[in-house]
Amino acid sequence: MSARHLDDEQLEDLALGEPRPDELKLRAHLAGCSQCASGLFALRGQREALSAWVDARDASPAEVGRLWPRIAARLAREAAPVRLVAEASAQDAPRRSWARPIAAALAAAAAGALLAGALRTLPRAGPPDSAASAPARPELVQAAADEPDGKPTPSALAALARAEQQYRRAADVLEQQVARHTGAAKGAARTSAALARSRRALSPGSAASPARARVRVLEGYAAYLKSLRRALDESRD
Amino acid sequence: MGYSRAVAHLHAVRQDLQPELDDEELVRRAVAGEATAFRALFLRHGPAVRRLLGALCRDEGSADEATQETFVRAHTALPALREPRRLRGWLLGIARIVWLDEQERLRRCARVPALLEAGEARDGASPEGGLLDAEAESVLATALARLSPRRRTALLLRLDQGLSYGEIADALGWRLHGVKNAIHRARLQIRDELLAYLRGTP
């Protein structure tokens, strides 16, 4: 008989009844090798005993199906990204804990950006009503700040300060989430170090900072939030 | 249940399962927001997840809770699933993490030890376990309880769930060699425990 015995994976596949392309060859070996045949016999016994033991603790598919309403209720409460419960309205599902601060930050930044951008043509104009729902466009603020004659109004600076405050708040919320989800995860230390570097790169804004400097801070925060969200997504992957 | 009601029930279950759609398509639809697709995935894979958790938790209530938690987490992470055709292994991997989290929580609460370790050998009475007598089952339960969580999970995924080594490696985030090693050692350990029992040595 061939000296090459079946390995664990081959024996297990045979015990499990898994189809293998080399099954005929393996069975031919088994027919003449008492060591492998007894190994397969013992393995089948282990498998049957294990399955019987698990069976005794298993629930029927119907019983498992009865868990669904509780899962659906939790998903509706926790507002997972996929719309799951058809009957739930868009208004009744709460958003993730960090979604609101981020949305607020983006809205504030957008308002600041639009306000400052308006300096180019309408220096005294206030933000349009739609500003809060527009995407953040710090580059618009940058363009306005670069204009030789475009001096930001106090209201534009105030909007930028609000945006920065909102970004900071969103970062705090996301940092907590990341710490919670990556605490024991592989690579958490690397992620923490990368995030710490990003955070250090943010220069604190102050009431006296010019618009240009504040915009850079906002851009830094936007990148930092992106890193945090990526870290959070990866921790949940 | 009358015959016509039973047929109607089976028909409804079949519709819920959406057997004409494969996992990849159901995942795509669930991520796109289709209300019934995730439910179909749950009905399709929930029993395997509950079975693994039933064996790991060894307590019905905990296994049910952990099954719910597994699917809530899976739902959140579903858009990031890279290979939907490996959904089952991915779900079982999440189930294991949920179980480990629960163990950690229990350890922190310091009310684990008796439940998990010593009592294990005696909690195995199962009228349904027709293949094993109570004493032999108790020995097997003891042997399984003495396995490390790593070896126990790998063994269950391989011999009970029928996952391949590669699928287990993906599900648990281990190297293939680690999977082989864990299963091999788990089997040897159980065999030794059973041999000791048969020889009448503790």
C-alpha cells in the first residue's frame, strides 16, 4: 500500500461526506490501509457524538424564525444603514449616535462656506435657507479668503467658528466609537497612532484667526473625521 | 394544524426564504434596502448560527440573545462584506465574536466560573440525544468544555457545520495552518479524554 496516508482534511471531508475530486483515489487507499480506515472510523464516531451533543442544544428552524421580530425591532431602533423594516417610517427610526453630530458639523461647515463664498459677490448677504443641507465646501471659503478684496464678515467668521466647533464635537463622538470598537481589535494600536498623528496636525482655531487659517483647520477636521469613519467601518468589518 | 393551513404555512415559509435567489443576490438587495432580503438571509442562515451558538453558549436564552446580536451586527456590517458567497462563514465568524464578547462581559461581571467550567459536565442531560447515553454525553460535554475556546470553535465549525479549512480561516481571521492545528489538537484532546473514560481512568 502507498506509504502516504490520508491527512486530517481528507479524512474529515470523507467523514463529512464532502465531495472531493480525488475521492475515488482516497477510497482506494482506504481499502488497503488499516491505519487510515480506523482513523476514518474514529473520526465518524467523533463527528456523530459531537453532532448529537450539539443537536441536544440546538433549536428548530421554526424556533429560530421566531427570533426575527426582536431582531427587526432592534434594527429599527438602532437605525442600521440598510432599510430593513418596510413598515417603519423614515421618521421613526433614530439615527446612529454619531450621525447627528457629523451631519450638524457638515451643515455648519456648509453654511460657513456658502456665507464666506458669498463675500465675492454679495459681501453683506446672509446664508441661503438651503445652506444647512448643502455639502461642506471648505474650498469655497478658501477661494473667498484668497480674494484680495474679499474680507470675511464677522458673520462668516462666526459661521466658521461654529463649523469648527461642530467638527470637534463630531470628532469626539467618533473617537469614542472608534475606541469602543477597536479596543481589542487587531491593528488597533496602529489605528490609534495614525489617528493621533492626524489629530496633532489640527491647529486649534481661535476667534482672532483669519478665515484662511480657519479653513485649513476645517479641512484638517474633515480629513480627520474621514479617517475616524474609516477606522470605525473597518472595526465593524 | 389542518392540512390546508399547513400547506399555506409551508408556502409562506418558502416565499420568505426566497429560494430562487442566491446569497449574493440577497446580500445585494439587502444592502440596497430591500425589506425582505435580509429577513430571507436570516431565515436561511439563522439556524446554522443558532446551532453554533447553542453549542458555544450551552444555554438557550443566551444562544437566542447571541443569535439576535449576531444578525444585528451583520446587518450593520453587510455593506462592507467583500465576498457575499462566503456569507455563511462570515456570519459564523461574527457569531463567535459575539460569543467571545459575551464571555468577556461575563468575566468582567465575575459571575462566570461555576456556570462555564465545573457545571459543564453535569448540564448535558438531553432527552433528544438518542445517540449517546447520559454518562457518555457527560464525558463528551466535559471533554468539549476542557477544550480552549479556540479549539472548540474550530472543531464545531469543521465537524458540525462542515466548513472547509479555508472557510474557517476566513470566518475566524486565522491562518490556515492555525485552523489545521487547532482542529487536529482538539480531536486528539477529545480522543484522549474518551480513551481515559473507557479505560476507567479519570
